[in-house]
Amino acid sequence: MRRWIAVTTLLVIGIAASAGLAQGTPPQVEAALADLNQRLGTNLTLNSQQMLWTWAENVYTDTSLGCPQPGQAYAEVITRGYVITFAVGGTIYDYRASSDGQSLFLCREYPAAEATQPVVPDLPDEEEATQQPVVTLPPANDLTPAQIIEANTATEIRELLTLENAGRAPLAWSPEGDLLALAAEPPAAAPDGGAIALYSATAPGDGPEIISLVAPATALAFAGQTGSLVTGDLNGTISVFRAEPRTRDVLRMVDPEASGPVSSVVTSSDGAIIASTNGAGSDRDNAIRLWDAASGRLMRTIETENPVSAIALSAPGNRLAYGMTGGIIVIVDLDDPDGEPLALEGHDDAVNTLKFHPADALLASGSLDGVVRLWDVPAVEVERPALEMDNGAAVLTLAFNASGSVLATGGADGAIRLWDTASGELLATLEGHATGVDGLDFSPDGAYLASISDDGTLRVWGIPEAETG
């Protein structure tokens, strides 16, 4: 068991306690503590039991470091700096320091009781979107939501929209269904950073809103019904911010023991739990981390024997499934930490993608072996026919519709296949992407299916009313 795990947030609420100085802690933390000791007349150290502390790095749009002081003028240049907080004797002291060591000051102090509200740093200004094709989907009420797609109606699914250079995987619909989020190219003002594109699905004529990030996004998910968007980036940081409605409050989480970029983030249906993995290729981190989405606290780390290639959380967040590069799937009962994990064997190659059925009755898994398997949960001994790609194409992504009656799969061949979940029947094959489909998601009302490919196109498919009689 680790003696100390640092959780850095951009903060926040629960200040992370430390029992020792973390490797990689910037010298600005010690400098801020020295200033605090001088103010309080104390001799606190970073190991002092009577103090809690944390730090986080951020990028600011000017030299105020997100805390402008009255009567001061600041240069409007991109500036890297730190938020450093100490909790001592019921008071929280919020320091700001520049990364170059030229600036250090106490931003504010406030009672610890106020820490239930996040300290809100300034984000880089949102850049105007570059010229992008306009999203012009018909209103959702013009397409009756389909709870069931049958063979006689699946052929009527039609492509409503194609956007060139719209962004890249991953992608996700917001809980209300009026926003579609995907990774985007960074704004010209911050070429080393990243961005999220938020497309409006209900306002014709609106282009995407570009949200600037400190580093390129490598994972994203909406946190249940909360309206918060969770992103993981190339630097290994997880960020949570309100996207519906938009706010500038940001909570950031980093485990310094993780290696590599965030490769996936998933959430429980209530948005309370975030599960994440790190790494890619040889740098993949053999662990899954469970976070408290409200405070940024690292609740649990699950070590794995082999690199993790896919994760999924059941809707209530009580089961975690993860797939490994060797083809094994493991299900963990999070309500029983001492319970024996359940291993599922069946795939012959790496498991690329996992999704729980909306009712948690099934777990779907897709693999490089070109096969999708459906597992009854928890009675996984029940055998179900495998869903095999007719050309053996690797399965890259999966998505259930709202009722769970239809499973969409995206293949390395560029095809999207729709399957009847109950029977395993192939209902339709949607073609249009030139290369592999990396991301799929049904809108919450079932009216649309969005797909993103490494060919650079975002496609939105309209789903007709199903004939259920």
C-alpha cells in the first residue's frame, strides 16, 4: 500500500493531505510556505500534521495568475503558474506563483468552511472558432425518437450531416442532447494546448464553441446528468467543468504516480464517480483510478496485471469492467472491495472498447479480433452468440441506444454496424467514413447517432420512427 498519494486539484474543496514532500513538487510551494510562516509566526513544514496543502499548475491569459489585484496593470501574455493552497487552523491560504519564480503572492485567505465552493482560476480566453461548416440538424421533434430499430426501418437511417475537419475522437452527447462534444485542434494563440469543440444540435447556423485546454484532450465524457464535462489530457490531468450551462469553474485531478496521458475517462450515471486510466503503448500504466467527482479526491487505485485497454462503469457505479491488451476482461464489484474479481475469457486479441447496457443487464466488449461479445451481468456463464464483423475488421468503439435495444459498433474498416441486442441480428451497416470509426454515441432521445473517424469527419445520422406494432 502506498504511504502517500497526492491529489492535485485546481481547487477545490477537500485539500489533499500530505505526509511527505512529493517528488516533483515545485520549489514555489516551499517559497509560499516560507511566506506563510513569516505571516503567522510559525515554523510549519510540508510534513507538519497540523497543515494540509496542495498545488496545481495552470496557464493564464495574463501575468495576474488568475488573481488580479486592485490598481495593478498586467501584461496580456500567456503565463504559466501555480495555485498553492494551505489549510491551517480553519483558514485556507491561496497563493499564486509564476513558473519562472519571478512572482509569488498571497491571493486571498478565507475560512475553511467556504472551501465547499471551488476556487475559480481564470481559464485561457476562449478563442473564436475557426471557419467550420455549420451544424444544421433538424429539430429533434421532427424525428420521433426510436426506442427500437428493426430490420425493416434500419435501412431508413440517413446521414444528416457531414463536417470535414470537425475534430477527433472521443466524442459524447450532453445529458440534455443539445451539445455534442469532441476533441478539437488547439486555438492558434496556444498551439501547444488543446481544445474541446461543443457543437449545438438544436440551433441551426451556430458553429462550434471552442473551449481552450492546457494540453490536448485524449479522453472525455459527460458526468451523468450533472451537465459537467470530464476531460483527460496529454499531460495526465483530468479536468471537470460545467458545460451545460457553461461556467468557468474547473476542478483538476492528477495522480503523480500515474504515467503517460489519460487514455480514458468514464463516469457513473449520477456523475459522482470518475474512473480513469493512463498511458499509451509501452508507457501504459497498469492501474485504474477512481475519483470523487465533487472534490477531486482519489478514492481508490486498482492495480492490474497487464496494461488496461478499455474500461466501463455500470450506471449506478457499483461495477467496474476493464479489458486488457491480452484479451481478458475483469469485472470488479466496487461495493465489495475484498471480493474476488471475475475474469472473462473469449477474445483472442486486445479489448478495445467496453460498454454496460443502460439497465446493467449486459456488458458489451469489442476487440481487435473483429468480434463483439455480450456478457450477461452478473450471470456471465450464460453463453451468447458472438457478433462477428463480416470482414474481420477490428472493433474500435461501441454505443448502446437509450433503451439498450440496439448496439452500434464502429470498425477499423470505416463501417458502423447496428445490432439487435436481444437477438444478435445485424440490422444495418452505415457506410460513409473512409477510415476507422473511433467514436460513437447516441443522443439521449435516440433521434441521432454521431460518429467520428480518423478520416477527420464528424457524421450525424438520423434515426426514423420504429415500427413496433
